[in-house]
Amino acid sequence: MASDRRGLQPRKQPRQIRAELTRQRILDAAAHVFAEYGYAAGTTNRIAERARVSIGSLYQYYPNKDAILVELLIRHLDEGMAAIDAAQPDLDGLRTQSVGSIMRSYVRSVIESHRDDPQLLRVMMEQGPRAPELLERVAQNERRSIAYAHRLLRSHPEVRVADVDVAARLVVSTVETVVHRVMAGPGDVDRARFEDELVTMLTRYLTGGPAASAP
């Protein structure tokens, strides 16, 4: 897949509401097209037709479909991070909750951010360009999540791990990787059961005790 950084950058940064709405319409159309046809058959012509814009208008915003997919990936990452942030109250509030309930809130927010269209998620995971700005966004989000987890685990009275730094990295990487793989994998998954099992695994690792029951 193309990796030229210039070819993965949007051509036009909207400055007016109308232009921004057009860009969002192109992105939404691309998400539907990639999910329906796959990446190879998800052509810019199909995207333009679905977005109800001319192919020339599409190219004013994006030079190719690789650039569109990069933008979709960044949007996915930003929305996922925002959902996780919204699910996490301040640290003082979290310390009064059980580790199991904290892990459930975290796992649930990550699952929710991946539930809309598994087919699109597969396309993004398997065929997304490795653009520098995308890799940096992934690393930035991971650093934020690990730092937050480290501060929480270091002071939570139920945590019984030997190395908080390693534990924070394990929790974040496990949730992100496992949820990505399971939600984008073949076949349907019982999300409630998946959530329960992942929460149980993390809670027992962190505390050595049973997981909190589902609310």
C-alpha cells in the first residue's frame, strides 16, 4: 500500500461549515463503502457516488482512498479516546470504586467504540496505511492511557501487582489488542460474555480476587 506521506495527507482543510460538512459526508460514505465492498473494490468513484459529490470535488479534499482511510483511522482513534476519557472520573473518585468495576467501565467503553461495523474495523486494521501521523496518534493515545492506568494502579488499595509500571502497560495493551482482534474477527461474538471474561481476567490479575459482578 502507498506510504508516501504527501499522498496520505488531506488536500483541503475545510474552513467553512459547508466545506466541513462535505468532508464529513465523504468520510461517512467511505466508511459505508469500505464496509460493504472491502478496500480493493471501495473505489473513490463509489465513495463519491455514495457521498453525492462529484469525483472532482472528492479529489479536492483527498488525493486518494489511502488518505481517506487514514482520516477514518484517526477519527476512530480520537472517538475511542474521547469515549474512554468520558468513562473515567477523576482519580480520587476511582479509588473509591472496586478494581473490577473500574475495569468493567474501561473494557465496556473500548468495546462500544468498536461495535458499529466489524467489517470496516477489519479493513482499517488489515489494510490501513502506516502513515507517520497515524502511528504518532496511536502512540500518543497509548502513552496517555498507560500514564493514567499507572497513576490509578499505584494508589488503588486493591491492587496487588509487583510492578505497577508493567501492569499498566499490560492492562492497556491487552484491552486494546484483544478487543480489536475479537471485534474484528470472523463470526459474531456475545459482547456481554466477552466483556465479563475480559473483566474477570484483568481483575484477577490485578487483585488476585474475583471480578465484580455486572451491574
